[in-house]
Amino acid sequence: MKRNILRTFLPLIVVILMLLLLSTGNREESGLFRRTRLLMGTVVEISVPGEGDRARMEAAVDEAFGEMARLENLLGRRQKGSDVWKLNHNPGVDIPVSAETLDAVSEGLRISDISRGAFDITLGRLMELWNFEDGREAPPSPEAVEKALKSSGSGNVKIDVSGGTIRLLSGIHLDLGGIAKGYIIDRAAELLVGRGVKNFIVNAGGDMVITGRKGKKPWRIGLQHPRREGEVVAHVDIDEDVAIVTSGDYERYFIHDGRRYHHILNPSTGYPAEGLMSVTITAGDAKTADAICTAVFVLGVEEGMELIDSLDGIEGMIVDRDGEKYLSAGLKGKVVPR
Ligand code: AMP
Ligand code: MG
């Protein structure tokens, strides 16, 4: 058990230690103000080029962290008392939920539609069964997977936007893990903009919203190598406001009998999606990037790239299981592979 916990949290611990070595909460490097906090199971960092009214900027950054914590407590399946927790614990009942939950669920259902079910916010029971968070060492039985899979399906989410309620049918449980992080960092970015912070990055473990510029230069973003921790697989220079999100089979997983079992499930089998190691998506906002990213991971190279190409303002890079990289048209020439 101890080994499990260590293995589950080792990458996180390494990241935290690195951050601690580099900083004590705030870091300033060539005029860049950075602050980090542990949220959504990862290290969230807000970076702001240190210009303008310093006290106002710091207050806005603090407020943005507070807002992210508040939203995590609404949208998290494992957060006792969250909207999602209430829904999952009250089957068949119209539950009043916050405007943010209505929003995130509506967006989740929309992406589910356009990805023809590859993105699915109703995999709560399967995620509870696989329980990647607490260090599972072997896959669940096929019978258990089959059973949990039966309690899923977006048609079982009854949403009443004007009444402000959601009802879950057929014993399904919601899991917004594939979209919540994006939704939450979008809101943090909106808050910063509303407080007059013009240039910043909100980075939640590699999923980021990038706004404005770092001085006169574009932001240079490194994309995590799916197998070599701490190494980048490519760089991309960002000179416009954009969200970049990556989904990978290395984020939460265990190895059993030489096979990798990771946290992105194929809704048609109930088992981890096969074929890819990572997907990176850029979009105008992080909630769309986040959900599309997870969907493309499930769809694989061909169908995934078709989905990316069919959507305006969305680009992507797919890394398949052999490490082969595929870029959508709009990223060619922008992403510099290493
Ligand atoms: P991401 O890291 O954004 O790709 O999201 C992975 C998380 O999304 C998992 O930890 C689950 O909470 C949830 N998830 C897993 N499979 C799916 C899926 N097919 N559709 C939507 N959400 C999923
Ligand atoms: Mg996602």
C-alpha cells in the first residue's frame, strides 16, 4: 500500500520538490512573477511578467487561486458535498446546482455529441471502479467493468438550465475530470483579465491559458515528452491568446503484467483507450481544448485528426504509441519537434 501511494504520488512529489528548490512560493526570474498552489491534484502556477501595479496584480493572482479552489469544490467527484457529489448521491432526483456546474455539464454534453460519445462525462462509476487515484495494482474484473459500463450514457443526464437543476437517471455517476481543469483555468483567466492583469499564464500541470505577451517576446511553451519525465517532446511559440491542453497515458496509470492501464477510458469498452501516448490541443478556451483533447485521445490518430480538422479554431498534435507525431495543418511550422 505504501509502495502504491509512493508510486502514485512520486511524479507529483518530484514536481513539488523541483518547484520548492526553485522557489519558496513566489519566484521572480527575469522579471517574471510566479506563484504556485496545489489544486486539482496538480501544481497550478500563475506567471505574470512583473510590470504594472504589483500589489494589485498579486491580489488578483490570490483571488484567481481562491476561485479555482471554489470551483474544484463544486465540480470534483471526490469532493464531498460538491455539486457532482450531490448528483451522484441522489439518483433520479432534480438537484439544484450552481450556474458553473450547469455550464460545465452542458459543455461536456456538447463535446460528447460532437465527438460521437468518445468524450463522456457519465463514466463516474467506471472511474470509481478503476480508482486510479488510490493506487490500484491490477485491472478490475471484466464483469465489474461490464456492470459499471452499463451505468453510463449521456442520455441519462437530464439538465434543466432555466430551472437550474440536473437529474441523473439509470444509476449513472458523473465525472467531469476530462473538462473541469480546463473550465476552471478559463475562469481563473477571466478573473485575472477582469482585474486588469493583461499578460499571464495559468498553468495547471501542463494545461494552460496563455494571455498577452512576455515582454516583447512570445511565450515559448515546452510540451511534456510522454515517456521522459521533465523532457519536452516539442516547443511551440505562442504569440496570440490561446489555451493549450495535453492528455497523456503517463499522467495517472499503473503497469500490470507489462501492460499500461491509464486514466482515459474508451466509453465503448470501459478499458483505457489504446493507440496513443499523448494529445495536445490548442483552442480559444481551455474547457474546449480539455474536452476535445480527451476525446481525440479516445478516437486515435485518424478519427481524432478528423475531429480536430472539422472544428474551427482548434489545432492539435497527436503522439501515437510508437512516438510518431502528427500535426494538424495550423500547427505545422509552429511546433518545433525536438
Ligand atoms: P484528461 O486528463 O483531460 O484527458 O482527462 C482524464 C480524466 O477525464 C480522467 O481522469 C477521468 O476523470 C475523465 N475521463 C476518462 N475517460 C474519459 C472520457 N472518455 N471522456 C470524458 N472524460 C473521461
Ligand atoms: Mg481533458
